[in-house]
Amino acid sequence: MTRYEYDEEASRRMHMDVVHEIDDRPTPVARWVDAMRRLNSIDDPLARSVLALHRDCGSGNGTCDGGDDDEPVARRVDWGCETTAVIAHHFGIEYPAGSPAPE
């Protein structure tokens, strides 16, 4: 399902309403594995260290998890946590889009 998210910061900065379309359909495991391979190709030592700390985020057992979020890889729609997402964005690695919705 597609949802929309209002971006307050961008709206304030651009003096207009900014809305982002969020595709929250599940991602096939093969695409998730490909995204993780791309994350693992980052050579920056600091980024590698931070990613190692956040490797399990989103599984329910990670640094940023509350402990009850056990989300299978096939149902994830984004990186495990905001820290991983920021690092991925900095290095130009996008989380793979979900499968097309059945019509």
C-alpha cells in the first residue's frame, strides 16, 4: 500500500507543502540481500563501525529496537533504523522498492 508523509522541514524551507509518497509494500528477500551487499561494499571505516552496531536493527534484537518489533526480512519496507538509512543515503544506496501491488 502506498502512503503519504508530510515533510515539515522541507515545507518550511521551501515555503510550500511538500509530501513524499511512501511505498510500504514488502520487499522480496532477494532485493533485501542485494541492498545489504551494497551496504557491505562501503569502505569507510567509521561507517563500517556504525553499521556493525546497527546490523540487527529492525529484527527486534537491534540497538534501536524496543525488543518486540520482530519483523521478517520479507515484510520490511525500509532500513532497520534511521542510522542505517542515513549512512545508506550518504553513500547513495537505496532500499529496494517492494513488488508491484496486485491489481
